[in-house]
Amino acid sequence: MARDLASVARLLGGTLVDGGALGARAAVSSVVPLADFAVVPHPQFATLVVGDPADVVSALDSDERGTPLRLAVVVVTGVLDPVPDGVTAIIEPAMEPAVVLPTLQALLATDAAAEDRAVLAATKVLALAARRSGVAGVVAELARRLDGWAVLLDRDAQPIASAGAGALHVGDAVAVAFNRPVRVRSRALQVHPVGTDEDMSAFLVVTARSGSTSRARDLSSQAAALLDLLLRTHDGSRTERLGRATMMRVLEEGGRTALALAKEWGVRDRTLAAFALSARSSDVDAERVVIHWLEDLGAPHLLSASHGVVTGFAREEHIEEIARRAAAFSVPLHLGLGSPAPIDALAGSAEESRRAHEVAVAEGRGVVRYRGMPTIDLVLDRLSPPDARRLASVLEPLRDDDLIDTLRGFLAENGAWGAAAARLGVHRQTLAARVRRIEQLTGLSMSSPDDRAAAWIALRAQA
């Protein structure tokens, strides 16, 4: 609904008398002549009721019609003085009385048509996202279109997919979808069942930060229907991803089985190098990006994705091209590269790429090669097990996994409170309380560079 009461009053050249409960920014949903008015369809949206002054006064004085009319907005085609208390009205429009109603009808019809076109265009994009990326793609595209967040929950209140949503948002989504007696912090949540009452498969919960409420509702309804189809249809892309994940596990295990499977997969190289890549923005489908790159290079799809991180293997010259593309990508990417290794012994390269990726994320860098990593990693690789345990003992007082995760997230974001809280999905005050607890238990100060370095070394040694 693009129009509000203030904009309608300006268009008519009339005066808005805001005496009711809606307010000047209330969205307009419909317009009817006074003779046809009976009830307000939705109390949160403005229903315009058009009539001449005498008929409006008569209706407001009526016990039967006065109450519902006070919940609407009367558009008086002339002078109404005074406007009764508790009534929202647009009075004295600067046009002939006979054209006020047709003008408003044409205006809302034009807005409705524009809304329909916008929803249709967005629905086409959702269908394309479904074809390319399945359920996760639809949820991500919907959140982007709404400029908000979206969560898809199964019948057991477990998230299937989400986009733009932190832990607090997921909690709110569960509360409203399953009517749980929990305080909901998010506003204007919409719940869209996925499936029918007899055969419900999931719940789609969304919120839009801005724009049209009706457009968000209509687009989310279309997305729910599309998700229902996807959840009940065999997902070929999912089968492919499972196959690639199995292939990756076999290659990392190494040995003759890895050599044999690589040949069946079309790999003729003797050595490969590992990579690990993620995007800073959740709007980027990193897996799809890497697949496009490999297709351009004519390389086999030796990759899998988990929790937003794509890991894979490629020949050395392809690795260099992947690094070049990652550095030039429009959205910041984090890429870790391992050293070339024989196909039957790729586990070491895979671990190197993961460590290099951790450094890329922690330091906000685009491309990190394990060979060029800081001395700390080279030292850790050469530590004996007893020495590594001695370094890790700094964190022994932190027996709570939440505290360990909090410390890792806080240090990974270089002590930036806002970024660390967002990364962990907690409030800044919660993060501050946990960091104070960590300092009390370990005796370290997170404001000290030396202590932060000691904590990071201990975490790396612990891993």
C-alpha cells in the first residue's frame, strides 16, 4: 500500500483532521461511497468513506453507523465544521464533489496494479532462485526482496533455512509460528503456512523493514507455495551436493580408494591443491559462485559446502585463477589456499586451506595462502603434543562451550563488539557479560594486545 492518509489529503487538496486512532501515516487500503459502507475490513489500515457533509453528519449521529464510521476515515466533499471528536476526516477537497470518489478509486486501482506487477516480477525471480539454489535460494531471495529477514521452520520448530536472521529472530519466528508464550522482540511478523491444514510441511515467518505490507504478504504467500512444491519434490541439486560431499570425504581420506574414485570422476592430474572460501555477505551463494568458476575453467566439481564455507580441490593453475577471481569479486570473499599434494594424500592440503581461511576471516583478508601465513601457524605445526597441550591449558578454566565460542568469535572480529555480537547472534550486553566472565576465569584482559594474542594462540593450539 503505497498511499497514506497524508499523501491522499495532499492529492485531493483537502485538509486532514487527525482526530481518530490511525494517524496521518496510516496506509490506505480501500475506498467506498458512504451509502455502501458497513464495516472496516482491517483496523490497522485506513478505509476511505466518501460522502457529502449532511450525509456524513447524519451517519455519525446514528447509533448503528456512527461506531464503525469512527473507525474509518471520512472524506467529506465539502465543509464539515466542526469535525466531531474521535473522527479522522479529509475535508474540503479542492475539486468538484462529483469527481472525488472516482479520483480515489482510480488512484487506488493504479497503486494496486503497480503492486501486482511488482509481486509478479519478484515471483519470477523467486522461481529462478528455486531452480538454481532450491529452498535456501528462495528464502535468501525473499529476505532480500523484503529488505528484512525470513525463517523457514519445520513442524518440529527446527529451522530448515533462514536469511538475514540471527538467533533472536529465529526465536521470535518459533514463538509466533507455534503460539508459544514468549516475549517477541521483532515487530510486524507474518506467518505463512507451507502446505495445507491437513498436510502442513513447514512455516515461513518473515518481516519487512520497509515498503508495502500487502506486497510483503502477497510475495511471501507466493514464496510459501513455491517452498511447498520444493519440499515435496525430489531435489536433484541436493542429491548432487550429497555426491560431491561424499567425493570430498573420500579424497581427504586418501589412499587407493581416493585415486580410483578421482579417475572415475574424470580427474587425470597427479596433484591437486585445496581451497576454502566463504563470503562476508549472506546474500552471496558462495557454492554457486565457485561452481560457475569451475565450469568456466572446464574443471571437475570437486567441492562441497557446509555452514557457508565451500571447500574443494583443483589443479594448481586453476587455484591461481580462483584466487584472482576471488580478489576481484564485487562482494568481499575470504579464500584460504593449501599447498599442492598427491591425490592419494590430500588431507594435509585440506587442513592447510581451512587454517588459511580462518586467518582470512579473522583478519578480514581476501586471499591467504598457507605458505605465506604468519609465523604462529608454522610454530603451531611444529609443536610437540605436550607443548601444544601446555599452550592450550590457558583456556582450561573455560569449560563452557559457549564461552569458548564467544572468545573465538570475539577474537576473530579483532575485538570489535558490534561485529562480534552479530557474528555470535547475541546482544552486545550478553557478549560483554561473557567476555567479563572469560577474563575472570582466565586472568586475561581482552583490552591487552598481549593477552588477546595469548588467547588466540591457546585457541589455535587447542584446535
